[in-house]
Amino acid sequence: MIFMENELTKLKEELSALLKKEALKKGSFVLSSGKTSTYYLDGRIITLTPEGAYLTAKIILGLIKDLKLDAIGGPTLGADPIVGAVAALSHIENTPLKAFIVRKSAKGHGTQRQVEGPPLKKGDRAILVDDVATSGRSLIEAKEALDKIGVNVTRALVIVDRLEGAKENLARSGLELGSIFTIKDLGV
């Protein structure tokens, strides 16, 4: 896959405009961490649209193209549309990646798995993705689930890092956090 830096810049500008227009809300919000915030960024509003899914997937594929990965996945629900879009685009671009979703806990019926998707093998190399990172707790929990099945994951990539400790928390858990944007890039 050929990915030019000017193409990345253009795609990021388009995604930024969508996020600012549709996903960024001002007000008083309680985050999943329990903290209150004067803004809320709902990435799913973007990643569940055709344009947003495409832009996100194209940018992520460009950013991870040299990592030699077997799979991409993340914590449900924020990662769900991202990994589906990336997997589909990776097939089109002949750089196939398996997609997986990590549940908060193993389901109590059926296959009783915590990690859903095509089977991952011990030693597979994966990256975690999510729409937004605040504390990074859900990404850390996803890494722990992958550690149990022997999947090698050392990186996480989010659309927006809120700059509220996720990078540092993930580093303590052995994950390097990257982001397409920080919240400052969106003018907050």
C-alpha cells in the first residue's frame, strides 16, 4: 500500500472536520471513568458513518503499515466499527488483518470467549484501537485478555487522546499509545 504524507494530511483534515462538527459536544458530562467533563467526544457518531469509517480506517492503515501485524482489535464498543472498517479496507488493499473485539468479560454461553473474532494464535502480533482514550483502562483490560491467550500486543492507537493520563497508564502496562489527534488538535 502506497501512502503519501500529503494524503495522510488531507485525510486527517477531513476526519478532524467531521469530529468537530458531529462528535464533539460541549456541556457537562460524566465519563466512563466517573469523572465529569465540560466536553464529550463520541467517536462512534463518526466511525459508524460511511465517510468516517473510511477515513478512520485509511488513516489507521497508513499509520500501522510498517508494523507487521496479524490482527487489529479493541474493547467493545468503541473499537467495534473501527476494526470492522480497517479489516475490510485491509482486504481491499491486499494487506489483510484479522479483526477482533474484546468483551469486558467472557460471555456465559456459546463459546464463552472474551476475545471474539477469527481465532488468534499464540504469538500473533496485534494492535489495539479505540475511539477515545481518557484513562486508558479499557485498553489495558483488553491487553490483559490478549495476554491470557498469548497474543503479542505492545501498541494502542486511538482516534483522540484526551490527554488525561492514558498514555502514562498504558506505558505502565507495556503499551505504547499513539493517536490520530489529541484533544488540543480539536481546539479543546
